Amino acid sequence: MHNNKIAAKSEPRTQTQAVDRALSMLVLLAQRGPAGVTELARELGVHKSTASRLMTALEKHRFVEQVGPRGRYRLGFGIVRLAGATAAQLDIAGESRPICARLASELRGTVSLSVFEGGGATAVVQEPSTERNWIGLRVPLHATASGKVLLASFGFEELDDALKQPLRRFTPHTVTSRGALLADLNRVRDRGWAAASGEFEPDLHTVAVPVRGPGGRIAGALSVSADEAHLRPADFQGISRILVQAAEEILDRLQNLAGP
């Protein structure tokens, strides 16, 4: 019993050490270029078998890759993919912020630019700044207008994977039926915009449209939110037209940033 307690207490520390060592390996490879497991183990002060297990885990996620016949490793494409995703989010946030500020003043609502991140929709821009700051917070895809825009862009397998778990109910208006949600997503694709009326928070109405990047893929969702007194369902279609024009403006800015 006593030994089990000790093991349970030490487990988080061991996991933290493994993460720290794996990250240290990536830093070393970035600084020094390709290196072997023995060299990395010696540099980190760990047993070769420990370094080999960590390298295998990093290779599985394509953060490292082997080069040459001698089992040396270098940084892999997974690092480039993460860096590219981060750069893309920074680009779209920076280029959309002034447009979101203008829309917030024009529409008298909270305007956000959200991206798909960690299984949810995460706001990277919010205008105006309020006491309730949504930036960096992940909201559910099925219960928000921005989330529905992102879901509607998924391929069949990606969508099936996103909807494997039961749909959580947040309010009496939340769509929790998979069939009803899929029908809603078909409407989003047909008309080019999504809406949510009190589905995530009571009395919060939201309209969202897709924002495409230079490559044509949907890179995010542009939305405006307000209470029912300021944003009625009868207004949704007209608001969506304004948002579509703004999304095209964001695309133009991103294309100019990318260059010829």
C-alpha cells in the first residue's frame, strides 16, 4: 500500500520530466542540427534507452525524422506544420482586427474572428474589448454560429470524427441531435452563413460567415453577436451580407500579405 502511494505521487513528476526532456531534445536539434540518440542522451544526462523512447514518441508525431543510415535525427515536418499554423493565425488575426473594429461600430455588436483549434472554435480577435473577453477561449462547434461555419467546412471523415461524442446541451435551444445538426450544416453550406439563437448562452444571437485564406480553404469564421433586442432572427440574412463583404476584404488583405 505504501509503495503504491509513492508511485502515484511520483507519476506526475515523471511525466513532467519526460515532457521537459523531449522539448529539450527539440531545442538541441534546432541549435545543433542532426544528432544521434547517444549524443542527445549524453547531452541531457539520461540513459540511452530513455532518449530512444522519447525520440520514438517525437518521430511518431513527425516532430523529428531520421536522416542517413547512422540513425541520426533532425527536426521533422511536424514542427513546420505547427509553425505554419501559428503564423497563419497571427496573419489572419492582424489583418482582420481593423475590419472587426469597423464592423463592431457599424453593427453595434461584438464582432469576433474565430479559428478551429483543439476541437473547438477559438476567438483570436474580438471587437470591442469588453469585460467579457472571449479571446483564447474555446467554445463548442455545434452550439455556436462560428463553430457551425467551421464544421460545415469539414470533410466527411473529419466531420464524423468531430461528432463522435454526444452533443452537450447548454441551453434548451442547443441542438443535440446529430441528424438535426447535419441538416443545419447543409443549410449553412447552401446559404453561406450560420446562425445560433440562444444555443450556447440564453438570449445571445450570433451570425457567422466563413473567412477563406489565399489558398481557398476556410481559415476562420467572422461573427457578430448581440442580445435579441439588438440582433433579431429577421436581421440575420441582411447581417450575413455585410459579414460576407467583410470576409472578402480580409481575404484581399491576406492575399496582399502573401504577395504575388
